[in-house]
Amino acid sequence: MVRPRLVLFGDSITEQSFRPRGWGAALANTYSRKADVVVRGYGGYNTRWALFLIHHIFPLADIARPLATTIFFGANDAALLGRTSERQHVPVSEYKDNLKMIVNHLKSYRI
């Protein structure tokens, strides 16, 4: 039997969620013996870059879809233009579309 998975997908906030008193560590503690908590956090990533990873992290031919998935992007997408982090900026309309594509991909899993 494949153990249920909770997948945390996001940027550095997700990547660092297993630090002391982090929210990922709290989830792992809460679901201990019930599910595996898998962290897929990528520091500096925005929703545009997440779309390049989605098929690798969530292959639709996977044996078992995750029990639940968190999607935690936005801080980098909101980077201000004219600053050093400008390359991470994603316009709000594209951000919304990107999130919809991520969610729709996850909804496409075979049951």
C-alpha cells in the first residue's frame, strides 16, 4: 500500500517550512504515522517558473495522487519593478492565470 502524501509546493517560505517551529514541521508532526509530508519549495521561484516544474513534481501518470497539496507562491511574483528582484515579478493577471493552471493540473490527476 502506498502511504498518503501531503505535498507542500511553493517558494522559499515553503522551502524553509521545516525549520524549528515551521508550518511544514507542524504538519509532519500532526500527520505522523498517517501521511508523508513532502516539501517541494524552491527559493526565489514565482508562479511562472513553477509551471516549468509542475509536470516533474506532479506527473499525472503517478501511481497515487497526493492526499492534499498546498500551493504557496506570491511573494516573489509581487516583486517590485525597478528593484534588484524585478526578474521575479509577475503581473497580477498572469499570476492569477498561472495559479489556475497549477490548480487545474492538480485536478487532472486520475482517481
